[in-house]
Amino acid sequence: MICILNNSIILLLTLIISIVQLTTIYHIDYEPRVFDYIPSNCYDCLSYRDIILTQLTDVPARSFANFNLGSRDTNMILNGQLNLRLHPYAFQSLIVYKPNKTLTITLTAPNSWLNITENTFNGLELHSYSTLHIIIKFFYGCTFHKNSLSGIKMDKYSHLILDISSVTEIIFENNIIKENDFNSSVKFLISRTDTIIFDSYSFFQLNIQSNQIISFHFELISHIHFKSYSFKSLQLQTSSSFRFYSIFLNRLTIDSYAFENMLLDSNSIFNFTIYTLGTCLCLKSYSFDNLQTKYKSENVLILFQFNTLRGLSFFSNTFSNLSLNSIDNQLKIFSNNPLNDPNLIINFAVDTFSTINNGSIILNFSEVILIRFEKNSLKTNYLNHKIFFKDISLVDLSALNYKLIKKNFHLHFDDIQYVKWYKQNIEENYLNHPHHHPSLIQYHFTHISNSSCLIYSASHSIPWLFSMSNSTICDCPLFYAYKHGQLDKQIIPCLNSMSQYEIIQQMNECNFDRIESHCYLTLQSLTNLNNTNENLSSKIFHSFELNNLLIQQLYDKNYLSCSFNYSLLSSTLIIRSRLFNNFGLVIGIILGIFITLLIIVIALLNGLQYKMREYDEAWTWRRNMSWTTLRRTLSQTSLRRSRRDLCTLNSHGITSKSDNQLDRLRYEQQDINDHELDYDLKQSQSIQEDLKKNNRLYL
């Protein structure tokens, strides 16, 4: 019994000691240590504290081999004096073992160029669940040379973050990594940079492993340039992800073959999302050449999101030799703009998509002035298409070949003003009539305004599907669909509540013949590119003016190629797009106006304050008193200075010819006063003597 008690006491004491050791607060270790050199043996430098290495010039090989990083969040700052030179294998044998914690390495050297040379990080070990955050900031430029990021030993579930900010130019040279260097998730964070250049073969054969994420996040960038073959042979394994996200981007250039031979496996995601500052974007021919999915892969998603643009143009064969291989694999292209600043045009050139395999294409566009599909731009004989249009002024489908539609082709319209439909010279039996089985071609309508010309020239042989179950007001487009047997009155509440006589009366009031004629003439007037009449009437849609002049401008080859040498035609929207393309000029104008207004406001406030104080008696009295005091002080100071100078001159027996006239007058006045005082004194003395004499006589 005693033995058991002793053992319990020993265990309790051991537990208490271990808890105390774990909860010990190292007050000294929290203070950062500062060196003006790289210590050769810094076993405890980063255990519980940060370290600052300043006045550096060179970082030789194996500089941090003997550093013990500990298990907490720590920071290491490498501050270059004039420049910072990283030698090959500089971070070799640096072991980052921080489960669920982060080691942050900051590299700074203002106004110098940072060269991350070959094998700089070769031999660095990043263990599981540990994060290495490398911050590069305040350099004039930064270059990642060949194999600069290769050789990092990354365990599963580790994270590498490259954070670059306030750098004028960033260059990724060819082959900065090898094929299987990135074994875990890597994130590039780049902000406040003028130019980013991805040279040819910079990320050649980048292999993203299963459940791994490689992402590029850009913010406030002037220009990003992907040169040819920069991401050639990009491979995404099962459930992997490649993300490219940019916000506040002024200009994006993607050369031909930049993303050639991309290969994706099941459940992988390629996400390319940008938010521009209102500029034109052109995807050149063969930019995404030979984009393929693996055989029998499924649920592959290739997503492009282009937002806040002033023009989006897809060149011929942008997606050349596209192989999705399954209808479960999707290529999505979305484009969205603010309601008060719509995108001018989205144009698909001839053979934008080139493929002989199955797959699904989903297009979703909103807030656009004009959308045009050129001849054979959509491969409707191999790919299923689902296209969503919302808040569009004009959709031009006239160049599409109706005979080649052999796969599902579903169009969704929501608040569309005009549609120039494709020609339908086909026999009725060629179509899959909706009463037999679902048609390959379907038109879905969500909202149609009363002034819309959307359905008046649409084919009556194709099913019109309305999703207006909550509609309580019927307008002319709905009555037109009802007249041609395209509408089931049971699904439209407003029709269900009306009698047959009321419906016929409303249809007569609409006068469909007049509306059809008006819509036809208006559409012909807008889309006639040979029209030189500048006095054509304009159509207002969402407070924007739509006219033939604007459409001719948007169809101009210079505009569709993102060339800023636009044609001689002028349009307010085009002029505004030119202005937004020069972001630096816009910022300069805004700052100039702001500074001018600030100066004017400050001047007005000062004048108003002075004017209001004139009616303040207390302030006026203080102002007058202050001036009186100032004059008195100046006078007394001048008098004392003159007296001192006079005494000095008299002591040396020198008489100055430049005596102050005011001082001389003051001295003369003082002498006169002294003489008068002496005279009064003498006179008083004589009077006293006379009184004494008289007193003696009486006595």
C-alpha cells in the first residue's frame, strides 16, 4: 500500500513538473535578436524568437544549416545594405519542421535587383503540415533564374508561399523548376508590381500531384505577359487544381502556344479568373493548343472568368485540338460586368474551338453591348452547348451554320433586346418536333421586356421554354408566343387569370405585324456595316446608346485584335475605353483634380475664417492689441539697441554720423525734461527761502 502511494506521488510530481515545463514563459526568447552578419552557429536563435540579419551583402552556401527553428511561428529578416546576393545552395540544410506553424523569411534591399540564382533553395527541407512563407519586397526588380526553385524537399501537406510586393519588374526565366519539384501546394502572391514576364518554358512540364494546389494570385498589376510555351505540358493529376486569379489588372498578354499540351485528369480544376480595370482582352490563336483530358477521365472543369472588360476577343483556333473526351468534362467561359459599365463586345472568331471529340461547352455572359459568333466558331456537331445571355443589347447568331447542329444546343435568354438569328433553310422533318421528343435546340426565356425584339424573328419550329411562373403581368412577347402555340397557358399566372376574349383583345392591341416590321427594320439598320448614314436613330438600352456607328466601330478589325489604333469612327463608349486603357493617365488626372480641389477648399476655408473673425469684437480687439504691443516692443528694442551703441561709441570717443534720428529726438526731449525739472527745483528752493525771510521779519 505504501509502495503504491509512493508511486502515485512520484507520478503526480512528474506530471506537475512536465506541465510547468510546458507552460514556462520565456520572456527573453520573445525578444528578437539582431545581427549585422550571419551567425555560423545559431542553434537557439529562432527557437522562440525572431531574428534580424541586417547590413548583408552576400548569403553564401549553407548559411542556415545550423539554425534551430523551433516549433513556433518565427520570422527571419534578411536586409541587404545596398544589394542582396543569394549564392547557390544558400538555404541548403535549412530544416523547417513546424507542424501547423509558419517560418517567414523576408528578403529586402531597397532599390536593388534581386537575382534568385540556380539552386538557391536546393536542399531546403519542408516537413509535413509546415509552412514556409518567403516575402520579397522593396526591390527594384526580381529575376528567378533557371532551377532557382528546384530541389526543395517538400513533404505531403506542406505549404510553400512566395509573397512578392512593391517590385517594379518580375521575370520568371526558363525552367525555374524541374518536372516533379513541387510535391505539395505552392502559392504565388504578387501585388503592386508594374510588369510580370513569364519567359518561354518558365514552368515547363509543371506536374501538379493529386490533391495538390498550385495558385497564382495577382493584385494591382500593370501588365502580365505569358510568352509562348511558358506553361507548356502542364499536367493536373486526379483532384488537383491550378488557379490563376488576378484583380485590378490593367493588361494581359497571352502569346500563341503559351499553354500548349495541357493534360487534365479526373476531378481536376483549371481556374483562370481575372478582373481587369476596364481594358480589352484578346486570346490569340493557339493560346491553348492541344488542351486534353485523360482517357476515361470525368468531372474535369476548365473555367475561364473574364470580368470588368472593355472587349473580349477569341481569335481563330484559340482552343485548337480540344479533346474533352466526355460530356462530363466541361469547358466554361464566364464574363460579367457591372450594370452601369457593360462590356462592349465579345467576339468568337472563325473556328475558335477546334475539336473532333465529345464534351460540354458552357458560356455565360452578362452586361454586354454586343456578342457575335462568326462562322463555325462553335463546334455544334461534336460539343454540347449551353449558352446563357443576360442583359445583352444585341446577340449576333447569323453566321452559325444551322445544319451542323447535331448536339444539344440550348440558349438561355434573360432581358435581351435584339437577336440576329441564323438562317433556317431546313425542312420541317429535319427538326425534332417538341411534341415527339426533346429537341437538340431549345430556347429558354426568363424575362422579356415589352420593347424587346427577341422572339419576333425566332424559329417557330424550335421549342420555346418560358420560366415565368411568377409573372403577373402579360406583355406583347408573351401573347406572341401564345399565338404561335409556344406557350402553355397553365404555367403563366397572368394568362391563366384571363379569359379567351381578353387574350384575343390584348393580342389585337399589340399589332404584331407592326412590331415585326419595326424590329426587322431596326435590326437591319443596326447591323448594316455598309451604311454611311450618321443620322440613323439610336436605341437606348440600359441607359446606353446603341447605334450603327458603335456596331461598326466594334466590328473593326483593329478593335477586335486589341489594337489601340482604332478606326476613324468615333463613339462615346469607345473613347471611354481608350481612356481606361491608359490607367496611368487616369490616375494622374484624378490626383491632379483632387489636389487642385484640396488647395481651393483650403483657401476658401481660410478666407471664410478670416472674414467671420472680422465680426468678432473680441478677436478684433486682440488683433489690435497685439499689433500695438508689437509696435511698442519694436520701439523699445530699437531704443535699447541705440543706447547700447551710443554708450559703446562714447567709450571709444567716436561719434557716429548715422545716429538714429528717432533716438536723437528722444534724447533731446529727455534733456529738455531734465532742464525743466532743475528749473522747477530751483524755483521751489527760492520760494522756500523767501518764506523764511518773511517769517523772521514778523518775529
